[in-house]
Amino acid sequence: MGAGERDPRRRGRVRRRRRVGVVGRAAVQAGRLVRAGGAAARLWRGRADDPSWARPALLALLAAAGVLYTWGLGASGWANAFYSAAAQAGAVSWKAFFFGASDAAGAITVDKAPGALWPMALSARIFGVNPWSVLVPQALMGVATVGVLHAAVRRRSPAWAALLAGAVLALTPVAALMFRFNNPDALLVLLLTLGAYGMVRAQEGAGAGWLVFAGACVGAGFLAKMLQAFLVVPVFALVYLVAAPGTVGRRLWRLLAAGAALVAAAGWWVAAVALVPASSRPYIGGSQHDSVLELALGYNGLGRLSGEETGGLGNLDGDAGWARMFGPVIGGQVSWLLPAALVLLVAGLWATRRAPRTDPARAAFALWGGWLLVTAAVFSFMRGIFHEYYTVALAPAVAALAGMGAAVLWERRRTAAAAVVLAAVVAVTSVWAFVLLGRAPGWHPWLGPVVLVCGLAGAAGLAAARLLGARVLAGVVVVALAACLAGPAAYAADTARTPHSGAIVTAGPRTAGGSGPGRGVRGGPGPWGPAAGRAGGARPGVMPGSPSGGPPGGLPGGVPGSAAGLPGGGPRGGGPGGGGPGGLLDAGRPGAEVTAVLKAGAASSTWAAAAVGSNAAAGYQLATGRPVMAVGGFNGTDPAPTLAEFQRLVRGGRIGYFIAGGGGTGMRAASGSDAARRITAWVQASFTATAVGGTTLYDLTPGAG
């Protein structure tokens, strides 16, 4: 047979193979679509034993949480400019990204590990540096936390109880604040909740996988907020050791594996930093000896407990004690259902007291209850730096106990004891809500009485649950739930519609003797507010150690050329809570004139300018888009750079301007380095001050001195 006869057959076989290939690829694609559709259907249906409304209700809860956490998000601007500036630096420089430097040139890091900065910096790299790209990652973390908590509670409780837990978390005012803000707490809470979910799964089964997962999540939390992440570790380990299946030896070996995962997840970055020579990386902010371990164990560790954190500002409130979580400000942040959670914890443990050692329900109560008790005790008695928004770490535990405890009592509602306890929980919650709402005089004054009346009515109905029909009892439940959630929901809504900026923020409206909208500082507009409502408080603008009202550290009260001696020399800015361009706690917004001057001189310098204190530097860096050196780190008390190092950089033409009046200049803590003070004095003595748009600048370019 000739070649001409063979060719048509070959071409026919090729065409048939091509047709078969097209059909096969189409079949594979169809199979993928079917599997994707099945996955979507399973996502919609949820668990096999879920009622038909469970999954749609969960999706609605997550959508509502997303709306609450993202609505009007851009109104807060840069929120905490200290972290926004670091995210901006990480979006420009991978070196700044890895180390968590405050500026792209890598002078000094923020006073935390950089884990919480990484999502913001990646978002800024993708979507550009703007308030939304910086804040949306935290909002997504909030929605994810609500979903993870729902999944954890659903393991042992009915679908409605898991939904209740998710709703309680979403509506906790401090959660609504932190999931709309760019502090590290959002990532910390998500990782700890993931760790708790892993512990629930690990306690149920015999495998080590979920336990290792939990250890890795808690270890990763160290990279968000250092030792605070480890507060749950003793609770997690003890609950698993006591309640997990298997022999004691096996449980101990699995705990060791989880501990190794925790150390690896927390320690890899610490080891990497230790291996990099100090000359090749930024100075570790918050430490006095350029050490991550010193930062973790001192300033961000034991110093927070004792109040002896070198270079810190200490706790100005003097309110340490059992009552702190119910105080004039913190009470409205997180404690709305805290009394209920404590009662329900006891009820849950009592109801499961005769269960086997490995009972998952009792283990879950012990897990969430231990988280709540240990963390609340540490927060209550720590004498170092403590801010109200830290209490967001309590919110998942309070919410989980509320959901699980309500389910345990509801299942036993036909018994007199359970009905009375359930009624007492609603009554106590509504009375406490009435007290908290009364602390915000003039803010919806009708809401407190309505909550109180509805709560007491609901409690009375629940006490008589055995005598009521199904429809009447359903109405009673709706009234009771509304009374319990109305207060925190109103505070959360107020938080969502109020812009927040600065280093310290609080949720909800202004309270008597407490903080105002968008501000975490008690009282008026100054950096610290009046002393009213704060035991041992300082006068506005006066730091501890300054008895006369003049600045500690020996500096003159005002910098030449600064308006009224205020830090930064200009009007206060940055929206609610703004502290002006040179504030210790707030970055503010520099004027157009000084921004233009810094931009014009930035091309020839590594740093466009230097300012004492990270917040002072952050405002100018975000405005100019150029690196601004934060002399002395956050508080202006770190020895970075030293006077000799700063002089060497100036002589090399690497710093364009010095901005007078940074937060560390006139408001220095009683401990830490005085390098910032020495640098300021040298600049004032060696260079000429120029007032630009109400801000005092010193031109540091070669030949200007």
C-alpha cells in the first residue's frame, strides 16, 4: 500500500483521537463542576443532622458580621497610624516586611513581632496603600473568627446554640472595634479561636493531628502579640491531659508534639532574627539591647504583669483588681454577658459532673471556661501597660460559654432547677445591661429601662417554662434574647459608625468617667485626658515623673517654633482621638506645606525626616510616602539610634530633616534610654529651626548646620 493510501487513514485516526480527547476533557471538566456543585450544596446544607434553617442562618450571620465590620470602614482613615506606617513600609520593602520595620529604610521595628503586619502589608502590595487595604484584613479575620467559633460550639451543641455563640461574639463591642481596626488583636483572637477548635477536635478523637494544629495556631499567635498568646496554653494542655482518650503516656507524647509545633511556629522568626547580624537588620523596637527575647520576656512579657517594663509608660489607671473587668470603661467593652458566662460555666460543669472522664461536653466547658478565667485574672491584676481593647481576647470564651450553657439549661428546662438558673441568667444580664447603659448619660436613655423591663419579664417567663405552651414559650425566649443582646448590639452599632484613630481606642459611646467615641483615653482631648475617673491619673500632657507639669527628662516645655509648645507645633488632627502630628499616642495629619517640603527634600536622603516617637514619624511617613525615622521607637525610650549613630547618618546626608516636638521629646517615661533627648538637644544646638505650616523643622542636609 502506498503512502498516499495510508495518509487518509492516519488523518482519520488523528481526528478520532482528537474528538475523544475533547470529549474526555469535557467529561473531566463536567466532573469537576459536579464536585464543585456538591461541595457548594454541602456548604449550604451543613451537617446531616442540621435543621434546614441552620446553614442559611449561619451564612446570614457571617454576612451580617461582614457588614458590621466593613460598613464605613474608610472613615477611620489610617486608624492606628503606627501599624499603618509599618504596613506601608512592608508593602515597599520585603526586608521591612520580614522584620516588621516602621519604615522602608529599616531603622527600627515596631514593638511587636510582625505577624499581624504581614496580612496588611500583602493587602497593600496588591491593592495599594490606602485605609481600606490596611483595615479590611482585620474585618475578614473577624468574620472568620465568628465562623470558627460557630464550628467549635456546634461540635457539642445544637445548631441554634452555635448561632447564639457566633452572634454574641459578633456583637461584643470590643470585637466590633478590633475587627475594624489594625491592632494585632484581630489576628491573635482568630488564631486562638482556631487553636481552641483544634483542641475540641483533638479531645474528641485519638489522633495527634488536631492537637499539633492547635499548638501551631497558638504558636503563630506569638508572632501577632507575643506572650499574650500563651495565656491559654496551661488550660489547653491540662484539659487535654485530663479529658482526652488514650493512656496517660500517649497523651503526654501528643502534648509534647503539640508543644514542639508551638515552639516551631513561634520560634522560627525569632531564630531567623537572631541569625541576622544586627548591622544588617532594623533595631528591635521596644527593647533596650536590640533583642527579640528581651522584647518578648520584658516589655511585652513579665513587665506587663509587674509594671516594670523598661522604657514603657506603665499603667496610668491604678485600677488593678477583681473589679477591673467591670469598671467604668472595660465594662462596656466586653462584660455584657460576662456574669452570664460565669453562671453558665458552673451550670455546664455541674450538669456534666457524672459524665465519663472523656466526655466532650464537659471538656469543652473546661476549655472555654479556663480560657476565660485565666485570661480575665491576668488582665485584672497586671500592673504594667494595659488597655481596654485587650479584653477582645475574652470575647470568644464568653460567647462559647453563653451558647453552650444556654443549650445545657434549655435541654433541662422542664426541671425546676434549670428553669430557675436560666431565668436568673437572663435577669442578671438585663440588670447588668441596665447598669452599663446608665454609664452613658444622654445616650439613648430609653434603652436601659426597656432592656430591664423586657429582661425581667423574660426571666419570669423562663422560670415558669414548665407551665407555658410552645408558642408562648417561644415568645418569651425571643424577648429574653432581645433583652440580653440589645445593649451590646447598640454599643457595637455605635462603634461601627464612629471613626476611630490613635494608639488607644475604645468601643461604644462616651461614658461617665470613661472614654469618648473614637478615643481610648479617658476624658478630654489631651493625650491623657483629665484625671477625673482615673485613680492616680495625671494631668493632661503630664507623664509620671513630672510633678510640676513640665516634661520629664529635663527638656524645655516647648520646642522653639512650635505652637503653644504642643507636640508637633500645630493643630490637633486625625479625626476623633487625633493627637496632632507629633502626639505620643496619635499620629495626626501633617499639613500640605510641610508635606511638600519633606517630599521635595526626600530624593537625596535615605530618610525624608526623623522624629522622636513612632507615632510622630508615622503621620509624616504616611503623608509623604517616604521613610521617616522613628527616633527612640514607640515611646522615644529605645536607644536607637544613639547620638553617635544619628550624627554619622546626618553627616552622610542620609536624613533630610528633623521634626521637632515628637511624642518622646516632652513626654518621656521614667525608664529607658535618653538617646532621643540627647539627639534633640544636639539638633537644636547645631541646626536652625524653621517654622513650616505650624511645624518646626530642622534642615539636616550637609552644609545646613
